[in-house]
Amino acid sequence: MTCHHCFGPFIFCMLHGSLAANPSNCSRQRASTKLAVTSVLHHFSRTRNTYKPGSQTEPVFSSALVDYIDLPPLGIPSLDSTIGSIYLGLVLGMMMYGLTVHQTYRYFKMYPSDRIYIKTLVTIIVTLETMHSAIWVAFGYHYMVKEILDIAGLLKVYWLEGVATIVTAFAVIACQAFYAFRVFFSEQIGPGYRWLVMPAVTTMVVGLGFAIAAAIISFTRTPLIPDLRNYCWLFSIAYGMSAVTDVILTGALAFVLHRSRTGSKRTNSVLDMLIIYTINTGLLTSITSILSFVFALILPGNLIYAGIGIVGAKIYANSVLAVYV
């Protein structure tokens, strides 16, 4: 008995290889590839009656694959730029999530009497990071295990991607809100300078709006992963607003620390170190947001920006908790 599932990777390689090997002959190759794949699907459709619906040996191909071949040339993303990107981001992200859990344990052990709003914010951050990790693990399992031999399944957008977008946005905003609170309620900054936080709050809200819009589009208008190419600008703007927020908050924090300088050489030395740390931390989170912004903009239709975003969300949490532990 022939195992029909074994043809999934074969057809994907045939599709991607034939379309990418020689772009100059793309139209002719696409036509021949479509004819070959259609023949295979026709063969399976004729033998479909020999299988019970829902059985493990039922063919996994559908007409969506043939329709997918009608996409523009080179429209099929590689596994490296989709599932591979998520895999790498997930591996690095889970290691950093372990560090987040350790930092959280040390925070509550070292500061049991800390201000209630700080403890609440830390709890929210860790909860969102846990949800973020669980969602991406489930996302990875879906593509890397459940649908790995189903070419039609690999091409479809999994519904958890929209959920992951929303959770990532809220996780990042929770971390940025921590820094905004530190500036706004700082004793070293007067009421006349608290307006510095308002541009950051504005960009945070705008970025959240675009992230939610991207998630809704992912739920409703992108049945296939390459369909995301038409809406990746939403993800790009969301990441861009995150980078702008980081720059604003980093500058505001550096300003607050600079105003805290005294006549003590030792105190000023500590403050200088804190300013350098603040700038470096803001630079690191900004770099990840800018990379996600760029890849979502110049390489739409793949998931490289999402893989970078997984790591970026963890960096935000680690940087917040590193303030205390």
C-alpha cells in the first residue's frame, strides 16, 4: 500500500525548487509544475473512495494546493523563512523565558514589601510571557509535528498566529509601561517634565492598534501564509511604533537619571553606570523591533519577523526584571 503522506514534502520541494531554480523560465516551469501536481491530485482523488473518510490513511491533499500554484512567481516561501524562523526564535525564546522565571522568583524573594503596583505589573508581565511561550510552543507543534507531512496544512495560517500577535503586543506594552511609570512617578523629575511620557504612551497605543488590526486580518483574510504579504505592513508599523517607544522611553529615563546627579562623585559614578545600562537596554530592544519592522516590510509573506519578535518579547521582560535582580 502506498503511503500518500510521503508525497507532501516531495510536492513542496517540486513547487519551491521549480519556481526558484530558474526565475527566467518561471512561467513555463509553473505551468509544468501545476500540470504535474494536478495529475498527482487527480490520481489521489480517484483512489480516495478506497479509504474511509477520517481514517489515518486518507489522502491529505486538497484543491487548495492547486489554487495556491496560481500565486505570483516565487510566491511560495521556503521552510527556512517560515517554520525555520519560528523554530529558531522559539528555541532562543524558551531559554530566555527560563531566565524570566528565575528573575521573577528572585524578585518576589528579595522584595516582598515592594510597592503593590510594581508587584502587580511584574505579575502581569510574567503571566503574559507564560501565555506567549505556551502559544508559540503550540504553534510550533502544529506545523512541525501535526502538519509536517501535509503540504496543504503547512501553507495554511494557523489561528494561533493572530492570538500570538495580540499577546506579544500586550507583553511588550506591559514592559514599556513599567519604564513609563518610572519616569512619570520619578521624584527627580518635576511635573513640568512628565509630558515626556506622553509621546511614548501615544506610540504604545498606536502600535497596539496596528497589532490588533493585524491579528484580525490574520483571522479573517489570510487563509494561506503567503497571503500575509498583503498585510505585513500592519505588523511592520506595530514593530516600528515599538521601536519609537523604546527610543522615547530610553531618552526620558536617561534624562531623569542625569537630573539625579549630585555633588557626590561616587553617586554620580553609579548614575553614569545606570545611564549606560539604560541606553544599552533600550538599544537592544530597539534593535529587535527594528529588525522585525524591516523584515516584515521587505520580506512579506514569510515569518522571519515573527521569529525575531519571539526573542524580542523575552528581551523586554528580562530587561524589566534585571532592574531588580
